[in-house]
Amino acid sequence: MTERHEAALVTPALSPAWPERAAWGTAPSLRAWQTAALAKYLDESPRDFLAVATPGAGKTTFALTLAADLLARRVVDRVTIVAPTEHLKVQWAEAAGRAGIPIDPTYSAGKGRTSKDYLGIAVTYAGVAVNPLAMRIRTENFKTLVILDEVHHAGDAMSWGEGIREAFEPAARRVALTGTPFRSDINPIPFVSYAPGPDGVPRSVADYTYGYAQALADHVVRPVLFMAYSGEMTWRTRAGDEVAARLGEPLTKDLNAQALRTALDPSGSWMPAVLEAADKRLSEVRRHVPDAGGLVIASDQDSARAYAGLLKKITGASPVVVLSDEKAASKKIGKFTDSEDRWMVAVRMVSEGVDVPRLAVGVWATRTATPLYFAQAVGRFVRARRRGETASVFLPSAPNLLAFASEMEMQRDHVLKRKVNDEGDIFAAENDLLAAAQAGEGASDELDGLPFEALGSTASFDRVLYDGGEFGHSGEVHVGSEEEMDFLGIPGLLEPDQVRELLHSRQSERAAIQKAAKPKDEVVVEVSTHEQLAVLRRELNGLVAAWFHRTGQPHGVTHAALRKQCGGPAAAVATAEQLHARINALRDWAIRKTS
């Protein structure tokens, strides 16, 4: 790095987690990863730069520090910030103002000029798509730095991607930011580079990556405990048939969707029980973190209001309700952020970039279940303010959600699925889209418009997922029992290693108590399928944890390697035979390493 660039980096490289959480976008010193990413940028001075950093790591501070440097050195004259939502436009403008860069968040393509007091504007992806030509003219008139926040949203609609390309192709510099670069479609993200992977399929290539596992090791983000709840669900289908199933057991796609919908019904027993358990967990966290707050992520407005009513009965206080079509939604979020209120219930408003650092407990109460949405939602809880804080997210024991939770630490890229080899393969992209659509088709996709009646539900504690491992007690654990409190009562201030050790010890202690209480002449009964699977999963995760301590290889990487060798889906939905195969494979690895 040149002397000039070294002078630009007035902030020394500090320990990864330093400083403690500052006001959004105003950290007086840079974390180690931010310094490294900035140094790489200044060394290379690229026109396009993609920074992938886990939610809560400080992408905003990095981008604004870079913007200030480029403005100071007259590399650029203006800054244009593109954000996914109106709320984030305002949030970016406020952060930039604190960093000494005045930004106009009210600008629209038809507005033309802005006040000379501003050094830039903040717009949304949708706003750019409305009139990309006007944005292009503005970009051409100034040497512009474009900051594309959560750039994967540029692929949400074809018009958005095309609009971004047209509007910002003339930009002097472009910096793309994302915490979740992967998408389920095959639309290339504008201004992102793709390179063939080992299988020849193009994958997105980041210029700097700072993943969740690394940030957790650096104490930059919080460890997340996923509290999974199962239970018996009963509902009536549109054909008039009554169906009973246990949430989390192997079911068809439609039955899984209907069981989840039944669990989330506010009039059943599952949601009240899980909300009460989450509130107990919040009370435990608030013993150590007095202002800790909770968030319920709801599917729709009616459910959100109903959940708010349940929480009022549980806590005696009305939670903050934030709905997607409310004009005052941003103000409500801001007010909740600065208060010590216990709960907020939101519909689609608390997405990536929305910063409420005191959120420590979450309840997943939405039927939306994609890897991208899951990562965005969980990202609301990982933002650390001080060392030792933990986050807890309460989940239904739906197989896809459990798989997302168990693979949280794995790095993902945007995969274009297929490469075009010749003219005969020019329809590869369209064929992939059609295949994906056909694979996803089913009655569950249109459940909202079909007659459906949830008849009843019960909740039971299933397990805790943490750091790629599973912890819990054998057999059904009733809500409100001592066995459940073994995990709900975990202190709110613990280091990641302490969390792991405490989970292991509580599981072992309870097993010892149960064994001591068991009569000597008790007849051994054959265990049920779900109990057998739970035992195998715990054995596998115990071995994976031991392998991590022996080799340092992250849990998610080990699970992925086992899946590649043995085949099959994620451990959360694998069969007993597949779990046995992975256990044996891992034992073979250990023997070979020892020999």
C-alpha cells in the first residue's frame, strides 16, 4: 500500500471486536476486518468491489469510511446509496450524516437537482427502476461512487437489475455490499463477478468476505441458540378430511406446510406456549442485559395483531406492532430501538439492514421459509454490543428451518446452476427456471386461498441447535417442565465456548438424573422413530464437535463433507441409515488421522 493510502487509513487495525458497538455508522475506529477490506480496496483501486460480511459485522461503517476517503481525495464528487427499502434509505442518510457525508433520502428520479448542502442521495432499487435514465444522467454529470446495499436485491425483479445496470454503468466507482449473497434464482446480480467453480458452474466471487463463523470467533457477532419446538397438529383439509401429524416428522411438502400453518394459528395452543417460553427466555436474558428486546416475525397483519394480543396476556404490556403498509412504521422501529419495551411484532418490516441492536430473542412465526429470508431474519439478532451477549431464536421443528439453522455458519455464493456450453444449451437458464418452478409446485403454495381449518395444536420442547450441534433430552419434553428450563434458563451473558460447554453439561446432567431415577427392573421398550433419529443426530453432532476441537474444522464444513461422501440431505432431515453412515465415516476419519 502506498504512503498516500496509508495516510488515508488514519485508524489503526484493532482487535476484531473493538470498539464496542457504536451508534450505527459512527464507529470511531475500524474493526480488523474493516481495516483489511479497506486496505485491499485502496491497494487495488477497483471500479467494482463486492464486500460480503455477515449481518452485524459493520458493512455500513466500512462503506462510509471508504466513501469519506474517496471524497476527501477527490476520486469521486458525489455518493449515491441504493437500499432495498424506504426505511433503509433514511437509516443510511442518518448514518452518513453522523459520518460527515450529508445525504438526501427524499430524492426521486423526477426531482432533478438537490440542495448544494448534500453530497449525495439515497434511493431504492425500485425507485431506480422507475426512471433509470434520469439516474444515469445524474451519474454521468458527477464522478459518482455508488453504494449498492444488499446488492442481491438487484435480482428481485428483471426490471430492477436492468435499471441498475443502465443507471450506474457510467459510475466512477461501485461498491456492492451484502450479508447474504446467495439467491435461489439464476439471474446474475449486476456488477458482481462470476467464475466457474470446481463443477464448472459459475459462482459469485467476492473481493472481501467476512463470514458468520469468523465473526463469531472474533466476538464481533453473538452466538445464536435455536430453540426448536415440536408438537401434535390437527387440521381439516379442503376436502373435509381431518389430518393429525407431529410437527417435524417426515411428511410431504404439502403436509409440512399445513402442519406449520396449524402451529402458527394464534387460536391454537402451540403459539401461546412458544410465546410464553420465549418470554421466559427474554426474562432470563434481561437479568444480565436489562434492555434486551424480543421480536416476533409474523406472516400477515391479522396474525401479527393476534400474536400481540397473546403477548399482552402473557406480559401484561402491549407490544409494539409494526405493519408493512403503515406510514409510521420506521418511526415505530426507531422508538422501539431507543426504549426498553419487551416485545415487537412485525410483518416484513424488520429485514436486512434494519438495526435494533438490543434484539436478543426472536420467534419465527412466518410461513416464509427460504434460505435467503432465514439468513436475513436471523441477522436481526446477531448484532453484538458487548462481549458475552447471546441470541435465542424460537423455531417450529420444520425440517427446512432446522436445516437452515444447522448450516448457519456455512458460506454460500450465488450459483448460476448451469453453464452455457454451446448454442444447443442457450435455453439452459430458462429450463432451470422452469424446472425450479415445477419442483416447487404444490397445493401448499396456494394454501392461503383454499379452505383450511386448524383444529388444534400442542407444543413440546424438541431441541436446541447451536454451532452445528443438537442438544436436548430424550423423549417428549413438556412446555413448562424442568427439562425445558434447563435450556430456557441459560444465562444471557456467555462466551461461545461457555454456551457449548453449558449445553453439553445440562444435557448430560439430565440424562444422569433420568438414569438414576429409572427402576432397575424396568422393561426396555423399543424407541419410536423420532426418538431414534434424535439420538443418532446427537451422536453425530457430538462426533462433529469432537472433530472440530481436534482439527479446527468448522462444524458446517464437516457436515458438508460428510454429506458429500455419504450422500443424503442435511442431518436435520436425514434418515437413520444416512446418519449411521455419517457416524461411521467420521469414526473412520478419526482412526486414519490417529494412525
